Amino acid sequence: MVEKAKKIWLDGELVNWDDANVHVLTHTLHYGLGVFEGLRCYECVDGRSEVFRLEEHVVRLFDSAKISQLKIPYTQAEISQAIIDTIKVNDLRSCYIRPLIFVGDGPMGLYVEEYPIRATIAVWPWGAYLGEDGLKNGIRAKVSSYTRHHINITMTKAKVCGHYVNSMLAKKEVKSCGYDEAIMLDPSGYVAEATGANIFVIRNGVINTPPVTTVLAGITRDSVIQIAKDKGYSISEKTFARDELYLADEVFLTGSAAEITPVREIDDRMIGEGKTGSITKDIQDTFFNVVKGADKKYESWLTYV
Ligand code: PMP
């Protein structure tokens, strides 16, 4: 269970947490066509709170909706403001934020001419997604037998509710084998991403991440690319195969929930020295300084609450 906050924003109103309910015939519940975001609000070193890359997340929400032909009945500015209002009303210094655009109840069946579009924003306190120990010392991952989406089966640039069935199958599969997270290959067999995070590999000081063809264009991924470039690391977006994971000196995952999580083992092969690598640690330290407002260079990424 997540830790309850006080209020949830639902269709323009702030309602009590326990009253934010929907009808069982809610269309998205049946067919999975809804779009969502996941972002974080961090408590800063000066005591203020900031939402990390708010604008980029709201733009991606609207992009996902456009791809899915869902017309959001609010402007981007209204959704951004609603996110800020929801954090404020809940008195949270730091939290996870979940905006969701969904099709409400009324019509059933796959073809609906006019969807009743509904919107909600929930916030709750959420610690390290893959555990505090994972964030510090690295996690154990396994390549899943489930393939990541084909680009012409689902639209991989969209963060659509139903896409996550694939992620959940992969996650359940590897968790039941005792691993922390699944790595998924694309339909051609190249490394794609984790179930809810992008992946980076480092060998001989060179950082690589798969291009955004088959993976979600992660906003943390983009932040890491910029931070790594600014630090003078050699970084590129390139396709690579599974065995390059095994030969990497360092591997890490990025995501708004996962933040920057090192991977210390993949498919029972130790990655590098089996602990957080020095480049990963350097980028991770900078990332946490940035989100806590301690690195003014990236101040434009922060929206103070
Ligand atoms: N890939 C997938 C499938 C995801 O669900 C996420 C989380 N949104 C990411 C990558 C990372 O994206 P971001 O850094 O924008 O959270």
C-alpha cells in the first residue's frame, strides 16, 4: 500500500483521498487506453521543494495523449498548476506524482466516437523505487524472456497504461527467480530498457544507451545524457546486444521512480567489480545534487512549489 496523502486532484477538484473513486465500467479499466506520467518532487537543501522537469513531463503527457488520440480537456499550464496545487494541499516536502488521463464510464466496446476523458493527479511519499540498498550498492537484474514492444504494435513514445502489462509480466518473471529487475530486449534482440527505466552501459570509459526507437524517451535519461556530456564523458545513443551487458564495466538504470540505480549483476554475471562503478557514482552524485537544488547549473530543470 502507498502511504495515503490527504487529497487527490480529480477532474479539476481536490477531493479527499478515500473519495477519489471511479465506476467499475470505467473504460480504461477494461481496455487499458489511458496515459500517465510519473515524476518526483524533491526537498531542496534550502528547505524549499521542487518538481523535477515538470514542463517536460507535462509535455510528454500531452504527447502520449496525442499519439493515443485522447483529447485532454485541460491545457498544459492547467495540468502543471494542478500538480503544484496537489503537492501544496498535501503539505508534502517530497513525493512521487502520478498524473493520469483516462477514459471514464459511459461507453463500452473498442470503438468509441466521443470518449469521456477524465484526469487525476495523485501524490504520495515514495522512497527509492528499487530499494535504498539498490540505489547505493546496485541491483541484480535478469534479461526477461518477454520481448519489449514492437514499434508498430504499441506506440513506444507514449506512456500508455496498457503498455505496462508487458513490463509487469517481465518483472514478475524475474522477481520469481529472485532478481530485482528485468531487462528487456527489443523485437530484433537488442537491449531495450528495464520495465520502467532506461538503461546505460559503460565500457572503457565510454557510456552508451539504446536510441529511443523502441524505448520510452526517458526524462531522467535525457538529464543523464546532459550531465555526462557536461562532465566531459564520451556518451552516445547506440544499439547494442545482450552480451555487451555482460562485458560492461558499469551498468545503471534511470527513471523518475528508479532515479539512478546501479546494476551490479546481470544474468548471474558480475558487472565490473560487482558494486557501484565510479562513473555511475559521479553521475548519480551530481543528479542528486541537481534535484536537491544544490547545483545551480541545472536550475532551469526545477520548478519550485
Ligand atoms: N522506460 C519506461 C518503460 C518507463 O516506464 C520509464 C518511467 N517513466 C522510463 C523508461 C524512464 O522515464 P523517465 O526518466 O522519464 O521517468
